[in-house]
Amino acid sequence: MKKILLPTILFLLIAITFTGCSKKPYSFSEPIDEIESIELVSAENSLNFTVKKTLSKKGKNNFIEQFQKIQFTDYYIGDPMSVSGNAVKITYQNENYEMVCHYWSEYVKDGVIYYRWKSCEKDEFNKLFNNFLK
């Protein structure tokens, strides 16, 4: 039993490590064509934030296009954090929304926060955020 258990545990740890380190464009919780609005916010958390700017329809489309160029990493190990600081609020037609900062992402449905475990490069995120804040 021990001879099988140890290799299995090692294999699972390696698999989790490599699948968690792959970088890819942000995967939205709902279809992109159902995005109603995008707001740049200063967040204390996903339920308490101040809107700095709401993007126009053209700005929203440009933002989504550039946002998809940022590579995000999914990770599965560690304690859940909370969105704070500069963040993007992506609201869908059904009023559910996602809050994304450079080190964390959350999906809010009916006032309940669901962790998304996604992060990206801080400088890349802040550059995009600040370009659209102007």
C-alpha cells in the first residue's frame, strides 16, 4: 500500500504545480457578450468599493480586448485572499459581477463571493488600469 501511495501523492503534487503555473488569458465567469459594464474601482473588498471610472461602450470593448492580452495564472494552493486596491468590476446583464485585481479574482452572485484563484503581473495590470483611468 505504501509503495503505491507515495508515488501517487508525488504525481498529484507535480500535476497540481504544473497545471497551476500555466498562463492564459482571463477566463470570465459568464460569456463576454453578456458584459453590461466595466468599472475601474478602488476596493476594500468585492462588496465594498468606490468607483473611479465607468467605461463607455467603446472603452469597454477596448478594455476587454487589451485585458485578454494579459496572461493570468490559476493557482490552487494557499489560503483565500480578498480583492483590494485597484480593481476592475465586470458587471453582467444579470447583475452578477467579477472583481479582478492583479493578485486575486472573485465572482459575486446574489451577494455571495466565489473565489476565482487567478493572478497576473502587477505592472501589467496597473499599466492597463491606469491607461483606462485617464
